[in-house]
Amino acid sequence: MCGRFARSVPVGKIAETFGATAAQDIPASWNCAPGQEIALILSNGASCVIRRNFWGVMPAWGRGRLKQPLVNIRSETLREKRTFDKFLSEGRCLIPADGFYEWKTEGKRKRPVFVRLPGGALFYMAGIRENESEKRGCAIITAPSGEKLASLHHRMPLILDREESLLWLDGDTDRLLAQVREPAELQMWPVSSFVNDPGHDSPLCAVPLRPVT
């Protein structure tokens, strides 16, 4: 799953790297959490635009049934359940990030771990977004973890490179959802419980507890 992530790269830099227009100034964060406003990349005709969006989506069928908005949606669910057809056809988006957090169970405790691409390279998580609510929400698509991430959790965010991201926005979803893969090179290390508090937003959230090898 993906319950917290880092997006320390400024929106302007993301716009330059991806080839998009930054429509709004959205503060960077080392501890993006559900319920907060995060940066999304959306298709805008022949171009792409970066906008802010609430993290958490409440489908129409979930009102009165779900206790809280969905922050993650399984890739298998998107492919198999018709209730998500409209999201998939009209609400595809990307969530830029440079790392995410997972909590590893060790005995009776859960210890936070930071995961990133080598050098903290920017990546994009596939997402869906609702378009009919005043407080528009979004959710991150998750997939079965690969061999390395499985040691932390059985689910991971659907991570796309730039080329795959453009295909996602263009609607080539079936192939991308069917060929989910864990990035070949991932770095991960334990971090302190400082990140557990969503009110803590600083580079301290991702500082290794031991040297990174």
C-alpha cells in the first residue's frame, strides 16, 4: 500500500522535468499524508498541468457505506469492478514523488522504512481522481509487491517512469495494469518514528537510522 510519501521536489522543477505547466504553487512535503492536499499531474488536452488535489476519494457508491475516503485502490479492482470504470476512463492522474514510507512489522512493533529510487530520482505513481465533487479527491493505485518490497508489505504503489506515465494519461491502462513490475533498483532504509506524526514535515522524516549501503 502507500499511506505516506515524500515529494521534496518543488512543483516548478517537476513541471520542467515532466514537461507540464504548474497551474498552482503547491508546497513540497517530506510527509504527505491522507487528507492533505497534494500535487497531481493531469492531462490537459495536448499538454499536461500540475494542480493541487485532496488525497482521498469517496466514490458515489461508498457514501454511507465507507467510513473514510479511499487513499489506495488495488490495480486488480480497477480492472475487474465496473464501479471504477468512470474513474479509469475520465479521472486518470499521476502523483509525483521522490520516496514513500512503509511500516515493517517486527514482532509487536511496526518500524517505518523509507523507499526511493537511486539518488532520490523523481518518479510518478499512477492514480485516479474524481471530477464531480467540490472537494475533488484522488487515490493511488497499488499492485502486488515485488521480491524486494515484499519484505515490507505485500502491496506497493504502481510506479511509472515518464514514458509509462504519458501512456497512463493517454488511456493505455490495460497494458500498464497487466504488466506491473517493481523497479529494478530500489533503496530503502529504516527511519525514526518521527515520521509517524503527519504533522511532522521535514527532511528528518527520511534520515536513515543507520548508514545506507
